Amino acid sequence: MKYLFFDIECSVVSKKAAKICAFGYCLTDEKFNILEKEDLLINPQGGFHLTDRKGTQGLVLPYEYGSFKKYPTFKERAEKIYALLQDTDTLVAGHATMNDVKYLNLESHRFSLPSFKFDFADTQFLYMNRVGDFSRQFGLGIIAKELGVQFVAHRAVDDAYATMKIAEAMCREEGEDTILPDLLKKYGVKLGRIENYEITQTTSVGLTAYKEAQERKKEERERTKAAFYRFMDKEKRKRAKEGLLKNQTVCFSHPLELDLPLSKKLLSAAFAEGAFFTSRAEECDLYICFEGEGGQRLNSAKGKVLTAQEFSAYLGI
């Protein structure tokens, strides 16, 4: 079996278009010995308009943009790209591969070409399984630094080479004779696939367990939140007409609401001092949270912000 590590750069990316300007690849044998390594530069037939995910900060590619007009178009490069990716004796892999596969899908549509048809692995996803962290994505540079891999970011062939070295490093850490399919099997990774213009993402036993755990946590938060508001509806009937907080409205942060023993205690004390309660931070006179909290809810609070400890001391409890 051979491995094909690839990376794609585009001149323009949107929901409906991804004009590929570079297809970099590194073809190896099972021991990660390089058989071929090339940067296929492509005329995107348009200008370069590169932004980050927020659509603001420009991304700079390490190429001379003006030279791309002299290169073949994607349609003219397609035969070789299809042959590389669809070789049945080759395991295809990338980093955050889903993005690159989407670009291929868009370009095949753009030029009225057949759908790509191949399975693919993802070194980013494999790394997430390896470290047991599915809460965030890990950039190629972050993983490369951790594993001691040096490369030039956003040059497609260098990104492909770095992806290969990352896969090699992860295999070597498992044992000298470990091959990439062994590592995928260890973590129960199911390859992604593109066929008939439909794309299936990679998945794994670890990701499934993580999603199930997150769903259980979400359900528990919803139950706890419901319990807090049931308590609030019942307790507000006891609100005093006079007190330290007469005619003042308090609001609790979400983490505080979910700490039922404390939130119930503070809420009862607030009602005993004549306070009203609101779930809308922008309407409160006092916003109560834990020390060190941040976020949009805190930013939208119009009233005075107190920590739970400060609020407890003010109420004398």
C-alpha cells in the first residue's frame, strides 16, 4: 500500500465556490519513504481574495500571484489529480481533510467533471483521537511544533509534507513497525468518503463516546436549569416588600444558576431583601457571577457586577 498526503490552496473560497490554485502532494510507501512530491500549481481563472473564517483578515500565500495565469487550469490538471486520489492501492490522507475534499467537490461541479470517488483519512482527527480531545480543532502548525516538524505554512506541497511527517511521527510513537492503518484501527477510526458528489466525514469510537457524553451533560444542564427556575417561581411569592434590595432586579450568570445549592441560597436571600429576579442580563440592576467569568452575558449586563462571594457578604449570609 502507498500513502498519498495532499493539501489544497485556493484563490477564493465561499459556500458555492473554491477556486483551487495549488494541489500539493507527497506520495510515500508504508514506511513513509517519499516516492513523489510535487506542487501542482493551477490557474484559478480569477483574482486572489483570501480571508479568514470571519471574512476579515487576509491570508497570504507564499506564491507570486501574478504567475498563476501561466499554469494549467484545474480541468487541465484533473486527470493527474483524479489518478492520484483514486488509486485503489493508495490510502489518501490530509489535515482537516474535509475542507480540501469540499474544494475538490466544488471544482468538479464548476468544470462539469465526474465526482471524485475515494476514501480519506485525516491527521488532525487522528491526533484528536490520540490526545483524547474533541473539544477543539488543532492546526497543522500546532501539531507540527509539538511533534518537531518544520515546514512553510500554506505552500501546498509543504503542508502535504508536514501532514506526512505528522502521520509518521504518530506511528513511530506507537512503535517502529506501526503503519498508518494500524493507528487508524487502534482508535477505531472510520475513513471519510466522497462519492456521487456526497461527502461523509471521518468518525471514530472516541468521537461517538465524546458526543454521547456531551449530550448527557447538555441534558443534565437543562434539568438543573429547569429545577432552578421552578424554585425561582415558587420562591418569588415570598418576596419581601422592604429590604436592602427593595425594587432592585438581580440576574445570575448561567454557571451560578447551575450551582443549585448556592443559587437557591442567594436567590432566597435576595427575595427576602425585596429584590426582583430576571433572566435577562441587560435588564438587571445587579449581575451576580463567579469570579473570573466572562462571555456575552456578562458583557450585556447593564447593572453593577458582583461576585457570588461579594453578593453573599452584602446580604450577610
